[in-house]
Amino acid sequence: MRTSITFSLGLCAAVGALWAFAPTPRAGEKPGAARARAASAAPGAAASCASDQDGDGYGPGCAKGPDCNDRDAAVHPGRPEQCNGRDDNCDTLVDEGLASCAAPTIDRRSVSVPAGAFLMGSPAGVGAPDERPEHRVVVSGLRLDRHEVTNRRYEACVAAKQCTRPALLGSHRRAEYYGDPRFADYPVIFVDWHQAQAFCRFAGGRLPTEAEWEKAARGPAPSKRVYPWGDSAPDCLKANHGGPGSCVGDTDRVGRRPAGASLYGAHDLAGNVWEWTADWYAAGYYATSDTKDPQGPASGRLKVMRGGCWAAGADSLRVSCRKAELPSSWAYNVGFRCAYPERS
């Protein structure tokens, strides 16, 4: 039985948001307009805007309509878009119509993660207990998807009858998502661990292990970088994340933020969607982990996710952050990428 993700183990972060979906848009209606229409028609919509947290006149029950980011007065419907990696005007799109900051062309080639040692986990006093002890691990060479698996790629697997469709076809703020050409290059979501593994087999690979994923994000020893790009704090030009500086409040096109790429050239390892890995989860595994190509515990109940998501704060974007969920779980902020044999 497949289940939606409704819990977290109290590790470095929760999945990040409660279930919520946009009202069905009318024909020709711009994204986000259905929410504003529903709010304006709701009882009390013309009443005082007491629920407006950031003072911009938008919020639940406000006469002007709802707000996609009620922590920032510079973000609300009708605002002009700026070249900043954020959804300034609440239409679920980023930097649209701005030729000066068009999203880079997607490079669909995988990236090479060379064999070698790296420092896995977090030092004492940093992160959650299941990230410790920090330990040296040697990983064999591999190739990794440069980008999270997109709707476009996943649709090809479904068409070949090697994959099943996502559990739901919308996204957090979009009534239509999977199958909508506008979002073909956005990460596939609402897929569980088994679906992710099936796609990777179709693509000639597999899900990466935790160690492979973290090596790709952190780089070789003696690097202790906190995020894939280094130690500087996340912003919307580096990662699609949440919290006070929320960027989109939903998924975004893969590869939009090259400033957040890892040393090896992998994009969106921090933010956008949580990514399934191959490993079973055990809180104390690092204390007994193999030092060469660890595969995780032999069995378990939960699988590990990495990377944080569009709803998660900076702590979840750290390369050592671990999250565990049932392999049958799915959600609007969970996706994956695949690993492949190193080319000869």
C-alpha cells in the first residue's frame, strides 16, 4: 500500500509543508489566479486583513487575495519579476519574461564523480546525532545525473511501460504539472522509492548510495564544505529553498541555479526536491559503517532521502543532512536522480 508522507523522524528536517492544492483554474486563467479568485469570493474576504503577516495587503481572507509568501512584503501578486531566482509575482514561475536572466540551457549529460576518499557526516556539535561520527569513506568512481529526474524523462519511462505514473499529477501550487509541457523540465514528484528505482533501472543505472550522494555534494577529502557550492548561506540564486527567504513555494526548473552546483557540476543537490537514495536507514549506522563503498544497513523499515527541498530551511540543505521515510511514501517535494557505472 502506498502512502503519502505525513511524518518525519525528527532528524535535520521535516518534509516541509502540509498538503495544500490550488483551486482548479478556469480556461485561460493564469497560474495563481484561481487561488486569488477563491479567496476574494470567500466569506470575510473584504474584512480587515488581520492575517497579513508582512503588511503588503495580501494574505488569507484579505480583500486583495492570498499571498504566496507572507513573510516578505516584496513578494505578492502583481509585483514585477526580478532577476533573483524567486517567484516575485506569485504565479509559480521564476524570472519569467526577463531575457537578461533566462534559465541556462539544460546540459543532459551526467557528471563524473571520481573515485577517492571524502569526509562523510558532521563533526561533533554540528547537525543531528544521526550525522555523526564524521568519518572518512572511500567511494569508487561513478557517474551521476547532473539534474534531478524530470517529468520529461519520467514520462518516457511510463510510455515504455517500465514505470507507473506519479500518485498525483499536480504540484503544491499548480493544479496541472506532470504531463503539462510547461513543466516538462521540472523534477518529477509524487513518486515513491520503488518507482524511483524502477526508473533508474530503465535509464541504465540505479539510485545512488548515501555515500555516493554525499561525495558528489561535498567533494573529496579534506573538504568540509557545508553546502554543495561551499560554506556561504543559501539564497535563491543557489538553491530553491523555503523558510523566511522562500524562493518559489513549489518545485522549479532543474538547472536554473548554476551558482549552486557542486564541485563536480551536479545541480540542485541542495533544495528543489528531497532525493531518494538506495540505502536503508539506521540512526547509528555511521558508527559501524564500512569505510569503502558503504551500502547502508542490510535491511530496515525506512529509506534515506538527501538534499532538502523547496519548503525546507537552510539546515536541511547541508550536504550531511539525512532524512528517513517509508519507501512506499510520496509527496510534492520528493524526487530523485540516478547513478551509473563509471565510463571506461
